[in-house]
Amino acid sequence: MTLRQHIKFWAAIVVIFVASLVLLSNILLPFILGMAVAYFLDPVADKLEDKGMGRTAATSLIVGLFLLVTIVAAIILLPALADQFIGLMRRLPGYIQTAYELVKPLVSQVIDLPGLQENGDFKTLIGGQMSGALKNLGAITVNLLDQGLAFFNLITLLVITPVVAFYLLRDWDHLTAKVDTWLPRKQRDTIRMLVRQIDDVLAGFVRGQSTVCLILAIYYGTALLAVGLEFGLVIGIITGLISFIPFVGAIVGFTISVGVALFQFWPDFMSIGIVAIIFGIGQILEGYVLTPKLVGSKVGLHPVWVMFGLLAGGSLFGFVGVLVAVPVAAVVGVLSRFVLSQYMTSPIYGDVSEIEHAGEEE
């Protein structure tokens, strides 16, 4: 095959993949979740298999324990989380009103608020902006629900995901070996090398970062609940779970927690300071202990690239896009570095002998 035929073939594969993702996005959620669970737990199954346990038995044990822990955690946490979340939503207008009253004197020194309030055009503008914001929020909510659970209700999702995870985890080695036989013979070694690099990135980020998020959710939720912060459990858990988005989790959690602490504890600066210290300790724990040990420094996914991938995936494919954003970002990152390395050693960049000579001089 010529180079043009190769390009056409792989371009067609990419187009078919993207088209399938778009057309089947409403039913892909349980399968993607099942694949993620299988990928996350595959190292555990491999270790049990090395110790003499059969693959089916190891898979049954792992999936069973995973479901048991998930169900017990849901039974224990969901009622408290739902109660705190509803309470937070009810108190939110009061928090906003109080914040407005606090900053109103400062804003009044810069802006003529009474004049603006009497201005009809200003009222129309604010009303239009608020209406547009509510419509956008409603559209986002409907889109997430439509993308995530339009075809399957929650019960069906909880049934299908474990089944998919079980079969994929049980047959993971056979599936990867089968796919390996489909690789082009001439490029097999190169593709294997790229796949290993992608797996290293995903293992470091997905498995490692998921563990980091879980530990942070437990830490923040427990610590904020222990100091008596209102809605501390739900704020802490949400903060930990969204910590996979670089910097966003810490900023959002710190802002909400300190804001609630100000309204709840004012003027008790000691209690407010303790809430701030909890997040300071959390950042030290994440940055100097958890991330270096569980994620590593060679993942190769820049925080900006991760945030772009998450936003792009969510915008294009909804909730399913968010789930596949990081794996796709990892693949694109590894392939981009490979293409760049090929370019740097090619005649297009410069004479190869000159490059090698320059490297020896350095």
C-alpha cells in the first residue's frame, strides 16, 4: 500500500469511530463505565491470577467486592449527602443575599446602584441576562441527562455496568492478545511501543488520579464534618471527586467552604481559619504525597491539556465525552510526542548527521 492509501485507511477508521461515538452516545455510558472499571481493576486480577487463582474466580471476587463496597457506601452516604445537598440549595439564596449586603457599600462607592436600579434599560438587560443564564443552565442539565441516562434508567445502568465490567475483566488478556494479532506486521513493534506509553499514561493518571480523588474526598468530607461546618460532608466529597480537574477542585472547594464558614462562624476567626487550614493540608497532601506516589511525574498530561480535553469532550458528546476525554487526551498526547520525535530526526527538520553531532557536543 502507498502512503496515501495508508492515510485514507486510518482516516476512515477515525471517522467511523467518531461517527459511532456520536450516533451511539445515548447507549454507551454503561459500556464505557464497565470498561473503565475493568481497566482500573485489571492489575488486581493479574496479581490474584499470579497467586494461583483462576481468572474467572478472581474476576468474580473482585467485582463482587467492588459492588459490595459501592452499595454499602451508597446506602451509608447517599441519604446524608442528599439531605446536605438539598439544605445547601435552600440556604444558597440566603448566602447570596448576605454576600450582596456585605459588598453593597463597597460597590456603591464606585457604581451608582440607586440610579441603575431605576434605569429601565439596565433592568431589561439584567433580566435578559438572568433569563439567558437560566435557559443555558437548563439546557446543560437536560443535555447531561439526555446524554447520560436517556436510554437506560438508573436501575438498568447499575445492572449493565457490572455485567460489562465482569466480562471485560475476565477476558481482558484474551481481548488484548486478539487485538495484537490485528496489528499491521510492519508497524507492529512501533504500535506496541506507543500502546505501552499510552497505558503508562492512563495507568498513572486514571488509576492514580482516581485513587487520589477518593482519598481527598474522604479527607475533606471527614475533616469538614469534624469541625462542624454546615454541609461539610457534601462539600468535601464533591471537592475530592472533582480534584481530577487540575486546580479546579481545590479552588471550588476552598471558596465554598470558606464562604460557608464566614456566614456560619463569623466573627469566630479561629473556626474560619481551621477550615482554611484543612484545605492547606489537603493541598500539601495532594501535591507532595499522593500525586507523586500514586500518579507520578512522568504522566505527560499537562493540566491545561486535561482541562481542554474535558471541556471539549463535554461540549461535543455530553457526559460520555467527559468520560472518554482523558483517555483520548492521553492517546493524542503520546501520538503527538511520537510524531514530533519523528520530525526532529527527519530531513524535514534538518540533516540527521548534524543533529547527532549537535547532540554529541552537548
